[in-house]
Amino acid sequence: MPVLLVSPQNGEASVITLSDKKIQIGRTWGNDIVLADHFSSSRHAVIFPSGKGYAVRDLGSKNGTFLNGNQIHEEVLLNRGDEILIGSTRITFEHEFEHRVSMVEDADFFSISSTVIQVDDILKDFPLAGPEKTQVEAPGFQRVQRDQNLSAVLTEVSQALIFNMELSKLLDYIMDLVTQAIPMGRGILMLKEHEELVPKVVRVHGTSLRAQNIVVSRSILRTALEKNSAILISDVQSDKKLSDQESIVAGQVRSAMCVPLWNNREIVGLIYSDRDALFGKFSQEDLKLLTVLANLAALKIENTRLFEESLEKDRMEQELMMAQRIQRNFMPQGETIFEPYDIAGNTWPCRHIGGDYFDFISWDPSSLAIVIADVSGHGVGAAFLMASLRASLCALIPTVKDLGLLAAKLNGLVCEDSDEYTFISFFLGVLNRDKLEMSYVNAGHNPPMFINPAGNIRTLDNTGYCLGMFPSAGYETKTIEFGPDELLCLYTDGIVEGRSAENEEFGEERLCQQLRKFFDLSPQDILEKINESVRSFSAGDELRDDMTLVIVKRKAAGLPNASRGAL
């Protein structure tokens, strides 16, 4: 968030963090920023969020409001580094100060001035005042009062952390609460990312520290992480061993603390704080309070992360469901009527969306194109390439009637659109109902199976390489007669590569057995039976690969139209 650096003519400067509320500035109490400045009016000016950032407006002050040396008479948008002059007080508008945090290898910090306490011991023994502690003897009054104050702080922080907010805002909020509870010169909240500590929030109080880079000892951080311990260095300057350390000299540190962000399961980060001579020394009570606050903060950080992950998962789930609906719309919808053939097809992706594709496309008044393809891999990437293939195919079919040439053009487009490790097995057959035959190209796809009523099977082998393997690949076109009551089965490898609990493959032979067994059923019923058989064979396990199946059956002359698939 942007900040205001308020620099009075007399007195110490202060930093005000802006929010989504207006900040009123003036001499009297009731203003958000009260100026002890006789040249300021009681209600002098206001700084507020506008549509494009933050703006300043004079409130009819006696001596005027000046921006970068010029008196303003209307609302003016603020830019980084702008200086507002109100009486003798200068206010600088800045984006939040970015402090460079560096970590150095100092010597061990174990000395007479150091205290290291296990976090578990602090959380177990930390005194929280209850009703039974209020009735004590006089000598213990100060202890009870201190315990009650600490309990009040923890209660306030716990209540403040009830509300949900995004992680980045939560981290800022945590450091605001910590620095309010324990005054400090500087504070840093770091989170672990890939086993590295990354500073997320830095708080610096006091102009003498603001211009300095922050140097932190890796020895302190490492001890806190490895021992899950809270560390206090109460008085650095009293210990010659510590006062000469690089991090101490660079930061003018008098006292320092470092505690883990421990969520009762793992350490998710650290809070480091220090003080210079103006702030005095940290005490063991400060260390214990900071440890408990860090524990509360770590629990909230973990819950927020889980909540955000849940929201992101829900969002992705919704997007994938939408992508699934879009992809399903790429496939044939409704009945496919193309006499004398009965046609049915379906696909079952192993995820929401997959890389399998089948289609029935009008070729000419007497012919129907039947397509099946399988993109290597599955998921979103495969689905995108499949959509690209479908678009290219639909664009080429009206103008390119030579199947070999069409496959070669598709191959060139796939080579351009994919990397060298991605390819597509592709089969395109054109059924001609006048000639009762099918012309086809098979670009590396599983050989389709032709079955006659006697149960004899012939396969349609490859006529070229998979699309995307070689830019200049050529493809041969073949033609086969489609006899009465013959059945054509096209499938992707997800059908035959389904595995049992014993890791046995479903295989082409079992597929042949299923086709013979259910030969007399309609194509739609055959689809459902084979799908059930593969899933039953796989013992109900989730699909390991996308599965697609197309069944085409030529009806014998004179038979009524039984069940029919969709176009």
C-alpha cells in the first residue's frame, strides 16, 4: 500500500500507511493526521482514493495547500515522490518503501547475551491469565497484571485473525498486529518457498532506520529453523563477541529476536525483529509473546493457503467442466443417419478433457468421412492440439478430396503447431454408399478391424506415419469393400491398453472376442458393452488413458432400420 512520510519542522517524522479510506489532515483532534503546526488550519486538507490512485484536495484552509511548490485549488492526482506542504509540515507521497533484505554468514550467536528456547516449551508454559489467577497475594500483583495484559493482546489478535483475507493482505495485517503488540525498530516476516526464506513483509519504524538496508544473520535464522526455537539477543552492545558481527554493525542493532512461524505441524517461515538504541532492549516476555503470536499467525497462514488452494481448485474445476462441454460439442451430436450404414461413436476421457477425437463429416452427397485420432498424452495440452486438428480438417475437407494429399497437409500443419515429441495417430475413412466401399488413410493409428458375420477379422494397416513425426511424410490411399452385415471397429489405444489389478493388458484379442460376442447387437449397444467390459477388466480403477470407440455396421439389404447412431 502507498504511504505518507510526514515530516514536521520540529519533531520526528512518521509514516502513515494509506488504505481505501480518506485521510483528513489538520491541527485539531478528530483529524486522521493531527499536525502540531500553527500554520495549519483545523481542517486543512484531505487525501483520498480516486479512480486512478490517490488524490489531494484543500479543505478551504487559511494558508493553502501546496503540491510540489504550487498551491492547489482543486482535486489533484498524486504521483510517487510528490511533496505536499501544509503550513511548515512536509508530507511525501510514496509507494510502500522497498527495503532490501540481505542475509550474511555471521559467527554463532550463542553467548551470555543469547537465549534460545524451544517453541514447544513456550507454547506449553506460556502464562495466560484465567479467572482463577485474579485472586492472588499482593506480591504477585504485577505478574497477574502482566499476564492479563498478555492475555488481552492474544485475545485481540485471535479475534482479528478470524476474518478471511487474501494471503498477501493477511501477511501485512499480521505484521501490523505484531508491531502494535511489540514495539520494534524493524520487523521482517519471511516465508519458506522451495526451502528458501523469502522476505514477504518488512516494517521499519523511525527515520534513522528507514534509509538503511536490512542485514540479517543466517546463523540466527538457521538456529531458529533447525531447532524450532525462539531466539533472543537481549543486549548486543554488552557483548563484544556479538557487537562486532557484520549484521549487528550494519543495522546498528542493540537487541534482536527471531521466532519460527510454527503451525504445530511444520515451520512455514520466520519473524525477525530488532531494535536500535532508541527502542531499548527486548525481554524474555517479548520473546514469549512474539512466539505465541507467530504460532497464531502460522495457523492462520496455513488455513488461508488451504482456503486459497481450495478456491483455485474449484475455479479450475469449473473451467475444466466448461472445457469438457466445449470439447464434447466438437464430437458428433444426435443421430447419424447414413443409409445403409448404422453408426455410433463415443469417447471417455481419463480426465475432464482429453486428446482423443472422433467425428462423422459429410464428404459429398454420397459419402461420409469417419475420423478417429489420438494425440500423444492427455489433458489440456492434448485437447488444444486436438481442437487445432479438427479445425484444420474441417477447413481442408471442402477443397481437398485426395485423401493422401489431405493427410500430408494435416501432417505439415501438426508439425508447425506442436513440438518434436508430440504426434497424432490419425485414421480417415470415407464411406461411399453408392459403391458400398470405403477409401481410407491410416496415419499410424491402431489398425481398425473389419468383422464379417462368420467372425473373420481383417485389419486396416498403416498407410503412413503418425501426423507430426516427419514434415515431408507421404500417405497412401487404400480402398476396401464393405460387405453386407460387416462391422467396422475403430478404437484408440486406451481401449486395448486398459490393465487389470494384476497389470494384465485388455489387449486386441479380448477386443476381438467382445466384437464377436456382441456382433448381433446395434453399434450403440456394442459401444456400451465394450466400455463395460474394459472397465470391469480394470477392476473399476480410474482410466489411465482416454478411450474412444466407433462402430460402423452395414445393414443387409431389405432389413428394417434397427438402431442408428448420430450426425
